[in-house]
Amino acid sequence: MKKIYVGNLPWSATEDGLREIFAAYGNVHSVAVITDRDTGRSRGFGFVEMDDEDADKAISGANGQDMGGRALRVNEAQDRRSAPSRPRW
């Protein structure tokens, strides 16, 4: 299974809308639109998990696709890099 990063989402993006776009390329296991803690609206990116083969098709097919007037940026998600720890004074 691969995790796909989806960037340049419109503020109105929903998990259902994102699932609909990626379902055209295969079985979608999970969808998460990352939201702002305070406002609850989309932060402009999200993640989709799909089987490897379907994910590869989705990455090439959905990259640049229009969603709410914005061209999606789609690529394989990279592992989150941890920030250097800072001393707590």
C-alpha cells in the first residue's frame, strides 16, 4: 500500500470529494484532508492510501487535475522528517 500526498487543495476540499477523484484509479483505502485546528477548514493538502499499482496510476492521472479551480499536485508521500529538538527552558 502507498500513501499519496495531494497538495494545492481548495479550502472547500472534503474527504468525500478527494475519494471521488481517486476512486477513478482504483480502490481507495483511506483519505484524510488535513484541517486547521482553529478554523476547521482545509490546510490545502491531504493524503490518500491506495494499493501500489492503483497508487501509481492515480499519481500520474490525478496530478494537475482540477479541483475547485485549483490544479492538484500529487506525488508519493515522503516520511515525515522530525524537527530538530530544541531545549525547553
